[in-house]
Amino acid sequence: MGRVPTVESKEKVSSVKWNQLVADYLSQTDTGTQAIGGIVYIGRRASDPDTAGWGEAQKGYLWFNLTEGKYKYWNGAAIVAFPSAGGAGAPVDASYVTINAEAGLEGEIQHANIVDEAQKHTPKIHTHDEADITDLDHDALKIKGVTVDDSGIGADKYLKYDGANVAYGSLPAGSTYKLAPSYTIYKVGATYYAMDEDGDTSINGNDCQAVIEAAATALVDGGLILIKAGTYTLDSKVTIPHDNIEIRGETAGLYFPTTTLLNDTDGEFFSVDAVAGVVLRGLAMHGYEQTGNMVYARSCCGGIITDCNFLATSGNAIYGEEIQDWHFIRNQTGVVGRESGTGAAITLRRRAASPRWTGGCHDIRIIQHWQEGSLAVGNRTRTWLDAYDTSSSTQTISNLTISDCKLHGKFTEPAIKIRGVGALIHGVYLGRTLKEDMILDGGWFNVSNCSMGQDSTAGNFPNIRLQGNVTGYDGFMTFSNITMAACYGTAHIIVDNTITNANRLTFSNCVGYSDPAIPLFINNATGAGYAGVLSQISNCKCQQGLYDSYQTVSAANAAWINHYLVGAPSGAGCSLHLTVLENDSNYCAQAPSAQIGANNFQLYLYDLVAAGLEAVAKNIAVEAHYRV
């Protein structure tokens, strides 16, 4: 046994060199102590020596334990083991060994129990085993390769990057940087938290509704409440008490929002009453077939509901009572307003009690709505839009826009019901209704570029029923580019006798297909007449025939000419305009009403010069119109 050798006097041993010494020694077969090349090789032992009676005099004795594969030495009081050969480095308590990073060292260096001297190192990867290393300085000179100018470092400073340089900047006097949302709602375990823009989470608890509402109550000047992605259970609705509050799901704008709210108690989620500027965005709401209103809005203006998904309620997905300037954009509803209940996807009403506005709901926009209902009995949707308040002869709604909507699923009631003044319905696909696709009551309606059709089990109902029950607004409706693919009633469009002046109705490019063939228009379900006729019809047809026919024929007096019109028009129901296409103006062409049949009419052609009936065929332009 001998003491620890001196390796080249006063040299400090690195971990790499120490491991090399060990490896060199283990490669020898000699078991005795040797000195080779100035290095002493220590003898090997099968086991540790008997240390009985050892003390300070034996301090420094060194050997290699073959059984354990370790170097050991006597420290004056006990046997101490070195790390195993090929291990991490020098003895773990050898504070007299200084570890220097060798040039080009790229591997991992561990600093253990080294607290007396600051260490500088250049390796790219290194670890610190100690939990608290206070004597090693790490001065970051660059961030992502950009040199940091630390000349301006100080209290209340922040690092800023201007696109080329990183330096310390100062905040404006009295200002602080805030997190983007006013409150962020998240859940840990069973606890819900509302973290404010300073990171404070003092609003928290096990009641999700209470936490969200407390955050909204704190925003007296408005703000954004962001609900992180996840599933949140509410037991009652959140009342939004202040103007200009937005509640947003984390992934707003996705087809399926990832922030999901559940309420299996009453199916209610938000209440907006007498406040302005409220926004609900990017939320999925599941009502568990309850009967409550998922979103309830009353006597408020300037609201937006967008990118939301409403699912499973027997009540209303959205209920608005005397609301103004609201926008419903890119929302989806499914299995809402179930047939067993009284709700709808969207219900709009006049206020039930004073104070109430005279015009009900105003300036409502419904854009890019997707309704996908169930076809199964019991889960079918009653109606999509119910803006038909029968409690008054004044309008339920005014200035309504419905655009670019797909409404699919069996509707057990009319899919769209409007009693109002001023409605623009454009680009709506509507299918699988069991009653009317639309009931439009009032005036100043413009319906265009729509496609609709009934389910094969539908009853005796038209595609569109027109009514005139709103005081002072009888008719004034325009329809263009309408396709009615299926109808199982007596006509595609029925004009009720509540409309007293049908001259206010205009139809163009409207087409109806049905089996069996039915008329495009009739006056009402019984076919009874009323004051006025449908005089503004152009380019319309159904499987019974045309409502407008244009042709040129060569015919003489008393010839029978096909008019190709629908039904069996009488003289009062058929309007004929005949023009003789000759170079002179000596001819008069007429069709006496008594000579107009179901399919043709008899020509009366008179020569004014000869003062007699013309027996020679002439070219005649025939313009025929059928009016009910």
C-alpha cells in the first residue's frame, strides 16, 4: 500500500486524466505496486484489508478492490471508495481536485460539491447536480445568437428586440405590461381558476359558473374572458352584468370548438340583459336535452355570437327578446328545439311586458349558420327560426338578414317563420321539412337564390306560405331564383287571403318540381279569389307548365295556337299579347277570352285595309302569361 501518487508535480488532475490512469492500470495483469513512466500503479486486492488498529498513521493507504471494482483508501478514520473505473470523474469528496474543462471537450461535465471556486467552462452541454449552485456565474452574452447590450440594465427594465439588437428598455411612467385576456379560466383537478392579467388567481372555486361570473362582474369597464380548451360543467347560467365583455373559447375559429361547456341541470349557459357589446365566441355548449335557453338575451344591443356549437336541447339555442343589432355568424346547431319541447335553434320575440319597444327585435344578422338535425322521431327539430309572435298584429322583427345558411334535418314545424317588416333571405338551403319551408307574414321581404324541399312524409303544406297580418304592411314581397324541389301540398306557393293586394308580389325565375305535378301558385288553400291578381311574374314554371310563354308562329284567322301555360286558365287567368310581325300595320290580332282553353287559344286576325278576316297566314309574336 502507498499514498496517492503525485502525477507530475503540482499538476491538477482532470476527470478525463484520472479515468485514463484507472483504465491504464486495469489493463495490467500485475497485482503488485509498480512505478511505470513516473506513474505508480497500486496493488490489487480481492477484498478490503483488515483495518483493526488503523489510525492517522495509515492515512492515505490506497488499493484496488477487485470484487467491487473500486479504488479505496484510508482517510485516517474509515475506508473511502473512489468512483468505479470509467465513472464520472475524481473522488466525490476530493475538494482539493480542481476540474478544468479541456480544450475541445464537448461532453458532459458534472460539478459535485464544488462550492469554493467559481468555475468557467466552455462545453456546449453541461449539468449541475446541486439544487442550489450560487458560486457559478452564468452571464448570457447572446440570445438566439443576438448580442445582448446590458449597459442599460436596472430595476423595472425589460429586454426588447427591435429586429437587430437586444437591449434593456424602460416602461413608460406609471405603466405595466398585462397579459392579453382580462381573465383566463382554467381547471386544475376539481378547482376552477380565473387568472387576471397580472397573474392573480384569487378568483377560484369548485363552481365553474360562479368563477366565470365573478370574473365578468369584476370587469366593470369590459374586457376579455378566455376559457382554456377543455370541458367545464355549469349548474346554472352565467349572467353577464356589464357592457363590452367577450367570453371566448381558446380555439375560436375552429370548426369544432375545443372549449366545451356542459349543463345537465337546466341547459342554460349565458344571460345577457340590458347590456351592450357582449360577444360569445368559440364555445361548444351541450344542454343534455334540458328545456332552458342556452343563450338568453333581452333588451340589449350590439351583441355577437360567432363560431359556437349548440347541441342537445329541448329549449332554444338562442332566445332574443327585443334585441337590437345582433349578429349570429358561423354557428352550428344540432338536435336543438327538439320536437317534444317548445324551442327552436333561434327564437326572436317581442318583450312580454313593459317597457317594450314598438318594433320587437331590430337589425338582426344571421350569417353562415349550419343546422344539422336528427331524422329520428323524438329528436327532430321543431323549427330553425321562430320570429313569429302572434300576441300582436305589429311586427315581431324588422330589418332581418339571413344569408348563406344550410338548414338540414326533419323540421316538424315550419322551418322559418317570420312576422315582420324588412327581411332579406339569400342563399339558404333548406331540406326535409314536414310542413312549410317558410311562412312569411308582413312586407318588404326579398327572398333570392334559395333551394328548398319537403320530406316525403310531409302533409298538405306549400313550400312557401305568404300572409299579410302585419298592420300597414300587406305584401311588398319579391322572390327570385327560387328552386322548390319537392312539395306535397296543393301548390308550391300559397298566397293567403290575408294579403289584400297581390299586385305587391313579384316573382321571377322561380321553379317548382313535384310528383304529382301541382301549380306554382294558388290564392290560398281553397283556391278562392281575392282583390287583385299576381301580375308581376316572369320566367316561372312548374311541372304543370309555364307561367310565361314567348313564341313566334305563322297562323291565319281562326287558327288554334298552343300557349303552353300551366293549369286550365280561363279568360281572366290568361293574359295574351299578340303582335303581327309584318312590314305593314294593317292587321289586328286578338284572342277573345271565350276562345282561351286549357292548352291553346283561337286566333282572331283581322285585315284593317280589306276590312275582313285574314285567311292568309302571318308571322305573329305570342306572349302569354298565366295569372291566378
